[in-house]
Amino acid sequence: MIDHRRLRVALLGAGAVGSQVADLLAKHADELAERAGATLELAGIAVRDLDAPRDVPLPRQLLTTDAETLILGSDIVIELMGGIEPARTHILTALNSGADVVTANKALLATHGTDIFDAADQVGASVYYEAAVAGAIPIIRPLRDSLAGDRVHRIMGIVNGTTNYILDRMDAEGAEMADVLSEAQRLGYAEADPTADVEGYDAAQKAAILASLAFHTTVPLSAVHREGITGVSKGMMDAARHAGYVIKLLAVCERLVGRGDGDEPREAISVRVYPALIRRDHPLASVHGVNNAVFVQAEAAGNLMFYGAGAGGVQTASAVLGDLVSAARRHIAGGAGVGESTRANLPAVDIGQVVTRYQITLELDDRPGVLARVAGILSDGRVSIATLEQTVPDETDVAGSARLVIGTHKALEQDLSETVSRLAADDVVERVVSVLRVEGD
Amino acid sequence: MIDHRRLRVALLGAGAVGSQVADLLAKHADELAERAGATLELAGIAVRDLDAPRDVPLPRQLLTTDAETLILGSDIVIELMGGIEPARTHILTALNSGADVVTANKALLATHGTDIFDAADQVGASVYYEAAVAGAIPIIRPLRDSLAGDRVHRIMGIVNGTTNYILDRMDAEGAEMADVLSEAQRLGYAEADPTADVEGYDAAQKAAILASLAFHTTVPLSAVHREGITGVSKGMMDAARHAGYVIKLLAVCERLVGRGDGDEPREAISVRVYPALIRRDHPLASVHGVNNAVFVQAEAAGNLMFYGAGAGGVQTASAVLGDLVSAARRHIAGGAGVGESTRANLPAVDIGQVVTRYQITLELDDRPGVLARVAGILSDGRVSIATLEQTVPDETDVAGSARLVIGTHKALEQDLSETVSRLAADDVVERVVSVLRVEGD
């Protein structure tokens, strides 16, 4: 059954993922050849420093600092350097030479995806990037192929392992964020500079990629509304637990159907990353530790969830090798690549246009009439109350004050946001303790 | 971007899934054409009875009772008739005429898969069957493509919605199986004759398909050990809950590494369907109602889970359309089909060779020395005790008797089975209440 073809594979980068890819390529050579329909020959590994320490030992004679020569002699190029340059230039060189590309570079795809997919289209090559979102979890292929005949309405993803680890530990142990973050850094789950993770930049890149694919629309990173988890306190976490919720950093990609000028139905999308409340019986609530999961709601398929390791060298390498096999098959079959579809070209709306439910926690003067006053402000702001609970004051509350937790019906973010400003400015409100979106109901 | 090609699609069967496929094909024609790279023209729908009532209205002029003529004039044939004949003949006719085939027919694939895949290989056509296992959940494509560069060690699947509904309700409500089954039948979740589901035949077919794909080995249905759920009582369910477990009907596909005659490592597989205990914090434990989920353990990717609707007309239609798009792309690209890999050709072991943990519940004479006697029998039988709990007698227990729940370490099924026979025959044992395997630890 094996076609005695031989494809030359270039590997760019030998870090945590790259070194595992080289290792697995050697270890599973026979199985890969059989699945790919060709022998996959690792032609070389481009690195910056020939003598740098590696996670797994690599054959010295494969290492080179001359990426360009390596690329130009290869059929398939695997880019695992990360960052924008020189990754971008190398990928374009590969595509222009007719090579197919496998990459795990989410930052590059989220910012220069259009250039790269256009270059691939020009020459009929393909770009595979299963490893760029949610590590080992197959999500790109299901969205692109399995759901190709369906219509995705909504994606909610836990796509950043570091923040999920932090929030999960805070939830399970009632711990403070600072303590959990230190431990995550010690365990290698968080970087020394955790900004990209805790401020949601990493999740926003993945959200842009998922939304582009799901909605057949180019979604620039600038269209993704982004909030990190640094504002999530132990008190908010405890209150969420008490109310049957858990706080997760969610990447939400949503298809909105509204009315255009001429009253014709008009579609748009919203892509946003923020900490949100989800009910504890939602499948996403049971995603613990550094795991990732992507929950997809499609018109025909209904609710689907894809769960697994979102990061890790060897886990991500599994996704890279799956892509390598797909690339090899296509390279042999010939014909045009799958291509990225941006046919729908839906506009992305501003966060103000998003409609969702909210939970508002207020610290109020504890005197008669305040509830009526708060209810009046909400009603004036077109925010309708679904649930209302007066809870025990927190140790941070002012003595003589009451704490009120308001669950709203669905409201327009813009209305909500103006209403919260009015609440904050009102005499009876001591403090707006927190405002959280509620997702997944 | 759209290639102005036109592919003729034949639909065989217009039942719950078929009528939804026809509907979605018409509704999403533009999106499908864009994704497929060709216009997908529904050439006709082969039915047994032109006048039978349909779930959704179908254009009368597309209906035909002449399946063969329809097939011979088509590029892609979608088989949704179910059953062995005439489905098998139609699929072979289609493949021999060079058409690609999409099917949801698990019974046919589990029994005649080899013939069908061989026929496809002969002519370089492909067979797509995402809808045959776990309905809308993308599991075939992830196993075949995403994990193509990895090595699957184990699959545990909840692949039958009817039995999961029954066990879930028994667990949640402490209900008796007979009551839950009646309600499932009333709701349309169970057939009037529920044998195929409750006896595990349906799950066994899916297990054979999953194992074939995961282990690159032809797995005949006869190699699948099968036990249904009819022996699961309310008492067993309650005891499981008390011990922190839940009982699920699991399809387990496992790669075993043993020693051959010459002491060289020798691989084999085990494929089995039975009700088993899994810990309540396992991701599979939170799969409720008629949902399905497939938990995959792979060497590099680690633990993955795929969750969603396991059945339903429109849900399954989503998977069929995803396959249709893949088939169309391949039809246009040309070249050989992906083909089924049976390279590994691993032998399937008998259930007696399986190693797992067990929970044995016994009703014993309540007198001194019985515990030592039971421990002696287990130890003689090479079954090692991990936990031991004397619990309150059940209303079915004989007065003056004690109830003992034994959790074992990993043991060989053959040893366990002989040991249980010896226990049952011993004077101190009034009754073997239940023996359940424990999976997922």
C-alpha cells in the first residue's frame, strides 16, 4: 500500500514542541509513512544556536542555522519558531516555493493570517495549523471539515491553560490569585512575565483564529474585545461558587442576527475574551487545571465539546504530526489546497452591541428605599432584573452597608455599561463590587 | 474562488437522517458549494415507497424507487438506508462505478467493512462514515487525521444514547430500569424492541469501527466482547453512587503490550462493551441523558474527549454533510482515497486476557472467620484486595447475613472469573450480588 515516494520535511525551531516533533518523526517513521503514503524525511532543523540545550537529543548533522536553504529544498515546512519575524518571512518563502506549511504560530496567524492564506492560495499550497489553537485538541479540522456542511452559531472556549489553572485553583481552594500565580510560575504553568496569559492576549489570538474559521470571515485581532483575569478576586470567586457558578476565562465567538437598514436580516459576529460566570453543571465548568476545551453550538449538530491538553511540547507535537500527515497526503494528491474561506465576510460588532446576561454586585447603604432606587435606575437603563439576592457583607464592605447581587435578563452591553455608571454615581451605592457576564445559559 | 464544477449526489434513504440531509443540502447550497469547491446537485433520492410520510417535505420529482440507475449517474452516493441489504450491494455498485460513498451504516461497516474498504481501494474511491459512530460528534476524522502521527492506547466511549439515558436516569433518580425504559420508549429514546441498544449490540458495532480505525487493524464484530445493561439493578446503581462511582455502558478499545513466545514485546488489542464503574470525577461521568462522548488516550496527545449528540436526524445529518464536503473535495482533487489502514493487523485477545480492576459485592454469613475465608479464596486465585467495605444489608439480603464490597487491584479477567466461581460455590457466601469492572482509573 505504501507509495514509495519520499517527501522532504523542514523543521524550523527546536524548542519544546519542535524537539518533540523531531523525536516522534523518528520514532513513528513507519506508521507516519503508511498514513501519509510517502516516507517523510526530516531534511533538517533550523535553529538559532547549534549548541543550545534541547528537551530531547537531536542528531547534530540535521541542525542548521541556514533556514532559507533548508526551506527551498523541502516539500513541507513545519514552522515552530513562534513570534512574527522571521517566522512570517520563512512561511512566505516556503509557500512561494510551492511547499505546504504546518504551523503552531497563533500570534502570526492572528495578525498576518490573511497574507499567509493569500500566498498559499496564489500557488495552490496549503497551511495547516491544528496546533495553533488548544494544543493537542483537534478543533481546527472539526470546524473546517466535520462542520463544513453545518452552520456554527457560537463557540465558547477555554483556550488558555495558565488562566484556567489559576481560576480553577482559586475556585477549588478559595485561594488568592497572587498565591496561585506564584505557584503556577514555580510549576512552569505560567511565564515569569505572565501578561500574555493573564491579560487574555493569548486567548484573544486563538479566538480570532477560531472565529475566522467558524464564520468564514477574516477576523483581525483588533476586532476581538479582550479582558484579562487580573480583576477576578477571591471574593468574586467565592460569591460565584455560592451562587452555583464558576468563573472561567472564555473566548466567545458568536453569530448575531439583527436587522439592517432596510429591515432585512443582517448577520454580524462578536468575538470577545473575558472572565465570565458559567453554571457549574455546564460541561465547560468541569474543565480543570491546565486543560482546554472548546464548546461549539451548531445549527444541525447541536452542542459539541472538544476537550484535552491545551499545551505541552509532546501534546502539541501530536497535533503537528497529524497536520504533517494531512499535508503529505495533499502534496501527493496535488490539486488546490483547501484554502481559507472568507466568503461570508461578516462585520464584527463592538462589545457595546453584545447582548448577554449579567451579574452585578453592589454595596449599598442599608436603609429603606435603596432597593426601589436601584430597581428604578436599572429599569430606566433598559436592564431587566431576573434575580435579586441580598447577601452577607464581605469583610471589605463598609459597616452599616448591605450587599446586593443582581442577576439581569439579557441586556445590551452598552445599556448595561451606562446603567452601571449611573449606579456607581448614585448616592445609595457605596461601591460597585463586581460586574460579570453570565455565559452558557 | 468557486470552481464551477458540478457534482451529482445520490441520496439513498429518506428517513430521519436522509430527509434532514436533503433539507440541509438545499438550505445551505451556497455554503456547501463554497466549501466543496463545486456545486452539489442532489440528483435524486432513492426510497422504497414514493408516498411514505417524511420528517420534512421533499421535492416529489427527486424521489425514485430505482436506486441503481440513480447510483450509476452519480459522483457521490450517500447511503442512509441502514441494514445490510440492499445497502451493501448499492455501496459496492457505487464504488465500482467510481463514485465516492458517504454512509452512516454502522451495522454494515462492522460486519462487511473489509469488503467495502477493499472495493474502494481497488478503484481509488473513498468511503466516509463520520455519522456511523457517535452521530454529530467528529470522532472518525480526529482519529484518522488529527491523530495520524500519534499512537492511540485506549478509547473509552459512551456510544449508545439509549443506554446512557437509562443509566443516567437510574443514577439521578434512584429509579428502576423497567420504569426508565418505559419512559425512554414513550419519549422516542428507545425502540419498542430495545434489544439492540440494551444488550449492547449497537455499541459493539461502534466499538469495532473505532478499534479498527484507532489500531489500524480489522476488528470483526465477533472479536468484540459484549455485555448489555439488563443486569444493572437499582441496588447496584445506588451502591455505586455511595462509593463515588457511576455505572456507564462503556465501549473500551485497548492496546495491550505483552510478551510473545521468544520474550519479544508483542502487541494485541482488546475490544469490549460492558457496564462498568467509573469515578464520578472522570469526564465521562458527566455525560448525561442521550449524549455520547468518546475519551481517547494517546501517547503524545494525552487525554482527549469528544462530546455531543450521539443520535438524532438533524445532528447526524450534520456529520453526513461534513463527509459530503470532504468527498467532494477529494473527488475534485482526484488521486487515491485515504484508504483504511490495516497495516498493524494486531490480534484481538479474548476477554479472559483482559486486565482491569473489579468491584465484587458479596452477601456472606455473618459469623467469625468468613472474612479470612473470603480473603484466602481471593489470594489463592491471584486476585489482590485493594479496598474492603462491609456495608448495610440490602432489602434483598437474607436476614443474619452481612454484605461485603471488595475492590480489587488489577487482575486478569480469567483469574477473577474463576475466583468468583469459587466464591459462589463456597459455604460462607450466601450470594454473589454483583461483579463490575472498574474503568478509567
